[in-house]
Amino acid sequence: MTPELSSSTPEATLKRAVPDSLSCAHCGLPVPDAVVGSAAERHFCCSACELAHELIHGAGLGAYYERRDALPTRSGAARDTGGSYREYDDPSFRARHVTHAGADARLELFLAGIHCTACVWLVERLPRVVPGVRSASLDLGRSALDVTFDEARVLPSAIARALAVLGYPPHPSLVTQREGERRAERALLVRLGVAGALAGNVMLMALALYSGAAEDAPYAALLRGASLLLTAPAVFFCGSVFLRGAGAALRTRTPHMDLPISIGILAGFAQSAHHTLFGRGEIYFDTLAVLIFLLLVGRWLQQRHHRAAQGALDLIAALAPATARLVDGEGRRDVPAQAAPVGALVEVRVDERLPIDGIVVAGRSSIDSAWLTGESLPEEVKPGDRVYAGTTNRGQTLLLRVEGAGTATRLARLLESVESAQTRRAPIVRLADRVAGVFVIVVLALAAGTLVAWSFIEPTRALDHAVALLVVTCPCALGMATPLAVSAALKRAARAGIFFKGGEFLEALARPGTLAFDKTGTLTEGRLALVSFEGDPGVKALVSAAENGSGHPIARALVAAFGPAPNLRAESVREEPGRGLVARVAGHEIRVGSRAHVEGSSAASTLPWREALAAAAELGRPAVAVAVDGAVRAVAAFSDPVRSDAPASLESLRRRGYAIALLSGDQPRVVDAVAAELGPMVEARGGLLPEEKQAWVERARRDGPVVMVGDGVNDAAAMAAADVAIAVHGGAEASLGAADVFTTVPGVGKVLEAVVGARRTLAVIRRGIWFSLAYNAIGVVLCMAGRISPLLAALLMPLSSLTVVTSALRARTFDPPPREDA
Amino acid sequence: MTVLFVVLPLAVVLSISAALAFAWATRRGQFDDLETPAVRLLCDDINERPRSLDPHPPRSPS
């Protein structure tokens, strides 16, 4: 059984069209020929899928297969990791992740592979699958499952194992750390609701006053008094958000939108309260209450989007390898990765990520460190070699001696440098806040001017007109323009598969500057593909049959290029790490591998195959020779192909005024070849260390904004140093941690979409700000002319807000995909 | 119009109760996730006999 073969090839998604009889009954991926049973009613691509299918049917939940409207994605296919999740029962784990409510214990788990509505249905039936679980409730937006269970009846590890078998490998969340944020969001929502209720009632009373229905003094006094009573909590409870913000802005002497808002609210409230108590003069309670309500709506939307992005990052952080399989005298047991003692032995199986830094003690394998170093080819390792946490074991099971764990790993040190670089980055002052700074000064000057001018014309009305100006210019539309446009844009972006960690990156991304790209996995596919094949085409089927069971990238590339060979079966397949593969197919001995590997048998050939291998090596391309029964019959060369959308997308970005640079850790000649395909660049450099990339970005920032696009941990430091960091899909978890923007769809096309969308959003924000300033200008003129009334103010303010809201929500920022003329 | 002296406080009391109910629901977390409940509704329950199956029973008590 070869789960890694069927569930992790990128081609798998393209092969979905194969007939049902050959696709896995659980995950829908094609079933490898080797495991197709002729008599079976259902076929499975791997034992894990079979187990998941059996489990789902056994619990009477077979309806899952009818409900689902999407097949699991590549990472979502059931992949029983075989983990025992024993560490979930550890007291230290429980202390960190399990909370108690009465007799029940609560645990929040992030689930990988949640992909459709049927997943919600299936996962929430967990109490049927695992006795002792009381309830399971999934938050689809965050992929987080809240499990309540009886600790006396079920262990956390049993819950985790069941979820892993169903195809949703769980990762513990630190829900307690986010509890404060959640409470803050709820508190804001309560304020919003209360403000809405108060505003509605105050508006009704204002309507009675405006319509003149309450002409008689006692009724008017009643309505005005009640308005005061209801507006007071709106200002001091609901509006405290703005008052506190204004206080902070004053203390730190930084302009902030809260400052003009608070001045308007407080001046209007103080004067209206004074007028109410003395029973004469105008009141603005309705305008103030509605103002606070609308501003809170904007604030709440902003916060909600911020949390959504934060949740996605938590999920990614939880995916890092957390456990190590320790081997000692008592056998194997799982321990938290950071608790693995130096000198202990740790086992790492095929396709598992290394939890620690260590030295290979036993086993020969290939290590895929594209994640860490950007090197596109797996590295062969043998006993005595050093390997690093975060890389993936691709060959066979390895036994490692721990050299460093937890914070002592190379990965942890790299992440630390990311964090320190992030704190050094200057905060981006938001456009609206910059406007607010000028706004406060202008409005206060205008109010003072009105006061002075009217004290000559009509001294008793001077203060009224000045306060009316402050109320009318209270920047409701201005305060909502940015949050609404940003949150609407972020929502549209998320639907298009682009996630922004914060609205300020929209602004930074819209400015033209340098776009620095990583190569592997960003501009290229991040996997090997056959680029040339010289020799006898008749050997293709034999090679495909021989390589079918191997997980080596070259083997996968060969099988993908030649297609499966259903009639041929390989026997006595033997892989020699770092050299090649030997097998018997249809009575022939097939050798595929390096020069040394093939020469070991015989070198007889009519082909200039040694020269062909050398020529490929000259281009930085891995190549293999194919020998059949001791005679070399063909030579195949491979490379990591450039993504099909990359050249056009880069050209489009160049036309928008961005300079393109290519920074890679791969060999310089490979980088040169890729750069040649992609058109003019300001710089294309290979062989860079992570530290050198970071230095390059820091140098480039002196000339203008730098956007770093990458997907590997080796980019993380450079990403943190850049003005905006974009992580493209398929990238490492840690780079997503350092990224400001990340995409769920691979390719450079999304980078282009993000840039275009950011520019459109900024245009919408500017439009909103101009709209609201125009309305304010009208209000100012009316106030200074002494022609404003509370009714006019009550009409003008929501009208301006409505214009801005409509313009922000209807703007097509991120959809449809950018056209060339956009 | 004297009815205003009764109706107005009544309206205020009603609004306050609505605001309190909203605050209660919010603090209980009913507005934390606005996406999943909509999906959950689509999946009506099917009552079949439950059965448990732990594919990897713990080999020894820990």
C-alpha cells in the first residue's frame, strides 16, 4: 500500500475524471493499478481511506458520501498518520489545552482537511463514533472543532485518533490565549446592539419633535428628557470605544480618527444636555445616537475581519510538527517535540516531517528540504549526516540522534529572526488617520472662526453655530469609509483565495515598487518534470512499471510523463539511495539512475549517453540513464518547470510599474535559465542564503517599497524585512506566519490579482473620503451661514454615510479577475 | 396625548429588555460563528444505530 503515491501527487487533481470504478470510494483520487482488486465492489487508494470508509459506515454515517458536494483536496484525503496521539494524554498537554466546565472537559482542535458542508455533518457526529464525547461543534470559518467530553470515559488521544482516521488530522489550539480577543469582540458587539436600540428610540422621539406633534411644553420636555436619558448611555457606554481611542491619540500625540469623532460627540452632547435641562435651544441627540451606531458598525466589521485572518494563522501555527517518536529501551513512544532530550533516538517514517535537528544513526534516505532551503532536489542522507527539523523524509524510515529540539533547532532560530525583523518594521500610518490629523485642525479652526464671527453678528447664537459645526462635521462617513471599503475588499479577496492579515497591507501593496520573487514553488511548480528524453521510446512502459511504486521525485516525474503501464508488473524492485533503481519487468533487468549506477552493470550503448548526462548537469538539470539488460537505451533529463501563468503575470506587473527581482537559494545556472524564460528583471540571483536574501531586501528598501513573494522558510527573514510579504500557496507554515498576505491558490496570477485589487480598493477609499469631505464642506458652509438646523443635520449625516457605504460595498475590487486592460 | 407618559416609559423598558437579551446571547457566544449554523441546518439527522470503532485502541493504559 502506498498512500504517499496516490494522495500527494499534484497530478492527482487532474485525474479526477477517471471512471468511478478506478477512483477511491472515500477520497475520489485515482486508485493505483497495483491495489485494484478485481472482485471488490469498492476500491480504495490506500488502507487509510479504506479504514475511514469502514469507520464512517460502521457508525451509521454513510450518508456523508451523498451529502458532500466537494471531494477532499490533496491534503484532505484520508491519510492515517498512524500516530498514537499519546501525548494528548500527557498532564502537561492537558494543562495547556483542556479546559473544564463542570463535569465536562473541553478541548479545541484545529482540523486539517475540512472542505465541504458534509464535513460539518460528519465531524459533528463525533459523539456517535467515540463514546464519551458529549458534543462536537465545528466553526467552519476557522476549521476549529470544540469538543466536550467526559474525561472519565474517554481520553483526548482517542478523540484525536478517530478524527485522524476520518481524514481530519487534528492540531491542538491554544484557545485560552485567544479568549481575551474573543471577549473583546463580544463586548463590541454588545455595544453595537445597545447603540442600535438606543438610536432607534431616540430617532422616534426626534421624529415626534420635528413633526411638531409635541408642541405643548410638558410633552416636549418629556421627549427631550427621555432623549437625553437614552443618549447618555449611547455616548458613555457605547461610545466609550471612541472616547478611549481619542484619549490614547492625545497621550501619544498621533492623529487618529477617534479624535475628531470624540470632539464632535462630546461637544454636541454637552450642548444638547445643557439645552434640555434649561428647556430651550436645539438638541442633536438623534444625530449623535445614529452616529455612534453607524461608527460602531464600521468598527465591528473591521475587528471581525482582523480575527478571521488571525484564526487562519493560528491554524497554520498549529500545523508545525509537535511530536517526536522517541525510541528507547521500552520501545517507541510519542513525546512533545520540544521535550526530546539531546542524545535520545528519534524515529521518522516516510513522508513525515522531522521534529528535531539531529544526526542520522541508521537508514539511508532522501530528505526534502525545499521547505527550509529552497533546494528543489531532495538531498541524499546516510548515517552521520546532519538533518534539520522541518524537512521531510522522502525515502525510508530514519533513526536520528537528537542534537537540538524546541527552541534550539535551526528552524526555531530562523523564526526568531523573523520575529525580531517584524518588530523593527515601522508601522504604516493609515490614510484615513493621516486625513484625520489635518481634519481635526481644520474643523477646530473653522469652529473657532464661526464662534468669533457670530459673536459680532449675534452673540447669543454664536456658541450654537460653533457646536452645530462640530456635530455636522463629525466624520461619520469619513470614519466608515476606510473600514467598510477595507472589510468589503478583504471579504472579496478571501473569496478569490487571497487573505490579507490586515487592511494596511492593501495600501502598501498599491504603491509601485520592487517585487522580489522566490523561485522554487513560487515562479516554478516546485516539482520535477521530464524535459528531454533521448533514445528508444519502447523503454517508456518498462520504466514506468519499474518506477511506479517509488516515492522519489524523479520516479514520480517519469511515471507522470509516461503514464501507467497496466499490463506490466515490476518484480524485485530495489532502490539504492543516491544512485537509482533496479527492477525486473517482463523478464528484463531495468536500471534507472546515475552514471555510476548504470555503469555498475554494463555501459554498452550506441547512444552518447555520458555526454548527454554531462550536458544536463551543465544546465543544472538532474538526469538519469535507462539501461535494459545491461545496455543503455535512453537518457532522461528533468527540471522544475516554470508555472504557465508566470511570464504573463510578471509582464502585466511590469507594465503596472513594478520592478521584478528573482532571489533563490537554488544553483545560479538554474536561476539564470528560469530568469531567461520570465523576461527582463532588475536582478536574478541564485545561491543565496536566507540571511543574504534578507540583506538584499533591506538594501532595496532604501530605493522604495519592496514586496517579497515566497513560499519557503528560507524566505521568512526576507519576508519580514520587506514592506509587504506575500506567501503563495503550497508554502511553508512559517512563511505564512511571516506573511502579510497569503493565497490558497498557487501561482503568480494571484499576486497580480492582489496588486490590482489593492489598487482598486485604495481608489474606493479615496473616493469615499472625498465624498464625505464634500458633504462636510456643505455642512460647514451651512453652519457658518447660520442656516443649519438639527433636522438638516439629522438628514445630512446619514445621507453622506449612505453614499459612502454604498460606494464601498458595491465596488468590484477583487472580482472579476483582472483583465489586461484593467 | 397624556398616554405618552405611559407609552414612552413602556417603549424604553421594551428596548432595554431587547438590549439585555441581545447582550445575553452575545456573551453566550451565539454570534461568534455566523457561518456554520447555516450549513448545519442543511444536514438533518438520520437516526441509525450508533456503533463505535476506535481503529487504534491504546495498547496499554497510560
